[in-house]
Amino acid sequence: MGEPPRRPRELFLAGLAAAYLAAFVSLYLQIPGLYGRDGILPARRVLRLSGKGLWEQLRDVPTLLWLGPQLGLDTEQGMELLCLLGAVASMGALLFAPLRDCLLFAVLRVFYLSLYQVGQVFLYFQWDSLLLEAGFLAVLVAPLRLFKWRSTAWRPHDSVTFWLVRWLLFRLMFASGVVKLTSRCPTWWGLTALTYHYETQCIPTPAAWYAHQLPVWFQKFSVVATYVIEIAVPLLFFMPIRRLRLFAFYCQVLLQILIILTGNYNFFNALTIVLAFSLLDEEHMGRWKGPGKKKHGSSAWPPTLLSFLSTLLELATYALLLYWSVHYFSLEIDWEKRLLESKVAFTYHEFTQWLRAVTLPLVGLGFLSLSWEILSALYRCACVRGFFWKLWATLQWAVFATATVGMFAISLV
């Protein structure tokens, strides 16, 4: 059934705390210019008093900033206080593992949601919504440590709630690739988007200038690689073969690092890497710390039938990815000119037909993957020693499995 994701979960929670820290600190520095009385969009205009009661105000605009006047603070000062408190709390969660608690992540999300409600267009970017959704999942993923004198390192249902992070990553990456084609943008269809991207993006980095100088054939091939990583590779997130999931992890990390090197998109790409930690497992993270003890029988020869079939399926997957890339993007090497030619070899109608055809199978794939995690967690509950603890673990499993299935169903809408 595999080990529960102990270290990957901790790495995700620490990374999310770092993303919160970057979000709160960067926003704190910009509050006077963006939301102050003389700012571009003064926040006090959003929270005008209308004679309604506090609960009615919270219902209409759910933000803690409604409490500012009772503390003698105006809206701008309230925003600065929330940023400072959020920065301190996220710093604590980043540095100290016992503070990576579900209650603390709930507080962090409430703080950022309160700022988001009055942030107007400056907080309506994709990374703000992603941070709020990932922050909500962290409340389910993180353990309850603050009120427990004895905290366990893991819970049998951890793999179930942690699966939602992987599902969020899948929806993010797959949609990011699909929208480039469904937008009918001629630069994405002509594979020339990156010949303009580096010099027209909002905040290029110094490395963007060098990336812009790359030959056109390489820019077009980079667009093809982006499509493969964002549309085809995410399907491997739910494969039963761990090496395919690790391959998908490093593909996503490579793409995000290249984007970070050539453009500034706040904490968006770093947060995407944090979500990708959900693809890791205990064994692989153990190797990051150096070679450990080999499991007994891990190097046995000849390999078992299951190991042979797993390797065969893995090689077949790589071959299919290569064939798909060459066939649908007409990849050909021009030996005389010493360049790689490429072009989109399908129409918009064919792509939309394919998209309709794969939507339900992708949902089914996600459901099968989730079902496996739920059954694996139930098996771990059955392995817990002691009748009382076994019953307690099963009760928690039922609650969190129900919550996970509910979140999965909502995301389909």
C-alpha cells in the first residue's frame, strides 16, 4: 500500500508557509501606494459603513477589516496589521515544524482572504486565487498539533487529503496548457509566442534578454515542450508507477524554474513547485539526504514479473510521449540548415473534439486514483494497534475521506 506521505507533506506545508510569507511581506510594502488615502484604489471605499450590523457586513464582504474601527484602526492600518501578523505566523510555520498546524493555516487563510476582499484588481491575479485554494487544502492536510501534548508524525488518512493537492496541481497545469489553444491566439497556434513573450511580459528579468536572443526554431520548440509538459505530462500524476510520477515532478519543476529565471510572477511559480511536492514519496525524499540502506531484496535478479511489466509500461509511456510530440507538432530535423522545424499539425476543431472526448476519462482517472488512496488509508487504519485507536483512526478516515470526495466533486463544477 506504500508509506504515507510524511516528509512530502511537511515539505508542502513549509513551502506554503514560505509562499504566505512572500505574499504578506510584498503586500505590506505596497499598501500605502495601492490602498492608502492617496493610493491608486483606496481600500476604505470598499468598506463604507451602510448602517448594517456586523454579521450582515461580514456576510456581504467577509473580511476581518470590519473590526478595525472597534480597535481604533482605519482600513489601511488594519491591512498593515493583518500583513504583519500573517508574516509573523507564516515565518513561524516555515521555521518550526510544530507550528505547521491546521489551525494556524486556517488563520493564515482568513488573514489573506480578508485582504483579498478589499484588494480589488491588485489581488485578483491567478496566484492570489491559487494561494487561497492551496491554503484551504492545507487546513485539511496539516495535522492538529497545538492542542495535543503528544503529536503523531502521521495519520492513516494523510494520503487522502494530500491527494487533493495533486488534483489542484493537475487542474492548474492541464488548464494552463489547454487555454493557450482554446484562446485561438495565433502566436500560440503558430508556435511563435516565445519570440514575443520575453520582451512583452510585465516584469522581465535580466535573463529574459538572453532568452529573447535564442534562435526562432528553438523558441518554437520551447512552445512545443511547454504544451507537452502542461497537457500530456499531467496525466502521469495519477499513474501507479512511481518513476512516472517522479518524471512528471521534475518536468513541472524544470518549467517553473525556467519561468522564474526569465520573468517575475510574484510567488506563483514557486507555489506551483510547492504543489508539485505532492508527487513525491518517502523513498525518493530519503534519497535526497544521501544514499540510505537498500531494502532487502531490492536488487534481486532476475526481476519479478510485476517489475518487468512496470518497466515495460514506463518505456511505452515515454515512447508514446515522444511519438505524440513528433506527430502532432511535425517535428523534423533539417540537417542542411541544422535546425529543428515544427508546426501544429491539428486544427482547432480537432483539438476541441479531443478535449470533449478526454474530459470524462480524465475525471474517471482522478476518481480511480482517489479511490485507491482512500482504500490504502483504510488498510492503514486496520493495521493500527489497539481497538480504541483503530476505531479512532477509522472515524477520522471516514470524516476526511468524505471531505476529500466533496472537494473533488466541487472542483469538477
